[in-house]
Amino acid sequence: MLEPAGRVILVSGASRGIGRAIAEELYRQGYAVSLGVRDPAKLAGEFAGWDQARLHIAPFIAEDWASHRSWIDAAAARFGRIDGLVNNAGTHSKMTLRAPDEAELDRVWAINCKAPLNLIHCAMPHLEASGAGRIVNIASLSGKRVRNDMVAYNMSKFALIALNHAARRIGWEKGVRAIAICPSFVSTDMSIGATFPFDEMTTPQEIARLAATAIGLPNNAVVAEMLVNCRLEDTL
Ligand SMILES: NC(=O)c1ccc[n+]([C@@H]2O[C@H](COP(=O)([O-])OP(=O)(O)OC[C@H]3O[C@@H](n4cnc5c(N)ncnc54)[C@H](OP(=O)(O)O)[C@@H]3O)[C@@H](O)[C@H]2O)c1
């Protein structure tokens, strides 16, 4: 496994839920973390007890591409390197095929697909310079099969997995590895009200352990997709 000390990992949407759990797990393991969040001022107090030498918090607004560039540049300036990017920030949508809404499609596409693409683009020179750069895309089993009517969300997660494989291809020669983590239900704000019992869902901490494993695996032992379920499905 790669040694965490000295490695710098960026996590988008680290304010709560899965992103927050990933940030906490990576920090616990010894990484330096740069957290991209919509409202850094709101969060600052919550990280007061952390070693500030291994913590950076910057504004990240998925729909604002200028914030992507300024976050990556600020993290690189702060630590002198970037070894990993976790594309976690995401949004849900109940839009169905029987009631399409162009504005809603655009909103979901901007957050779940366009922002991860541009963050990968901005981070790639740093990830290549690392020699063991890692990209973790928090996709979903909704990007692997269709079990419900929420077509905008499902389409966005299929597209994110396509992006994951595009990143695997272009980064491979310089040691960049891309991993899509595809959970079913995870017990966060996003899944409150789902039909599945909340206390039987995969926890954010369990997804965080998988993300840390993906980041820690060496260049010659990489899992391209991690399919994670909390219930039995025919093939998953
Ligand atoms: N929960 C599940 O069952 C489940 C299953 C499979 C995959 N996922 C995926 O896991 C990822 C994390 O979801 P979660 O369950 O942790 O959800 P969550 O608790 O709702 O957290 C979503 C995170 O994304 C951030 N975010 C949302 N819109 C944003 C925007 N426009 N710009 C910047 N940040 C934005 C939120 O920031 P704020 O705090 O500022 O709102 C928050 O940090 C998502 O990509 C989701 O699709 C979740």
C-alpha cells in the first residue's frame, strides 16, 4: 500500500455525508486533505481541533468552473502537490421520463457530471506529477443498472462512470488511477425518505474505508469499479 504521510487528497462536498466521512478517514490515516465546500466559513469551527498543517478548506461550487480552478490552484500552492481527487459532491433528482424538465436536467448534469470532468481536467497535471495520482468518483449503483424511475439521476451516474473510464485511460501512462465507487443506499441526508430502512443502509464511514483503500492501493493493483450493496440484487 502507498504511504499516506505527505500525500495530499482533495475531496469535493466534504461538508457532510459521504464526503465528510472520506475526509475524516483520510485525515485519520495521515493524509493531508483539501476540502472543497460551498461555504468554508460555516465549517471552519468544526475542524478547529485538526492539525492545520494537514488541512485546507476552499470554496467549491459545482456550477462555478472558476471555483474549480481556484480550489485546485490554492491546494497546489498550499501543499506543493496534489496526489488525489475525490469527486464526491452530488445531487439527487426525482425527475422522471414521463415528466422531463430541461432546467432540472441541466442542474443535475452541471453538478454530477460537468464539475467532476472539469475538476479532473484541472487536477490532472498535478496527479500526473505525483506518479501515483488517484481519482475516486463517487458514482452509484444507479450508474450500473436502472431500478427506479429517476432518470435524470440515473443518467448522470452512468455518465460519471464513463468519465471514470476516460480518466483511467488518459492518466494510466503517468501512474494516475481512477476508481468509481458505486454504492446502493448510504445513510446520509440524501437517502432520508428512501423506501429501504435507514439503519440497514451502508454507512458513510464504510464507503470512506473503501475510498481510502482505493487511494492507498499501488499502481499495479487497482480496482476500476467498486460495487457496494446493502441488499441482495440478482447480480449485485
Ligand atoms: N446517499 C446515498 O444513498 C448515495 C448512494 C450512491 C451514491 N451517492 C453519491 O454520493 C455522493 C455524496 O452524497 P451524500 O449521500 O453524502 O449526500 P449529501 O449528504 O446530500 O451530501 C451532498 C454533498 O454534496 C455537496 N453539494 C451538493 N450540491 C453541490 C454544489 N452545487 N456545489 C458544491 N457542492 C455541492 C453538498 O454540499 P452542501 O453541504 O453545501 O449542501 C454535500 O457536501 C453524491 O455524489 C451521491 O450521488 C449517494
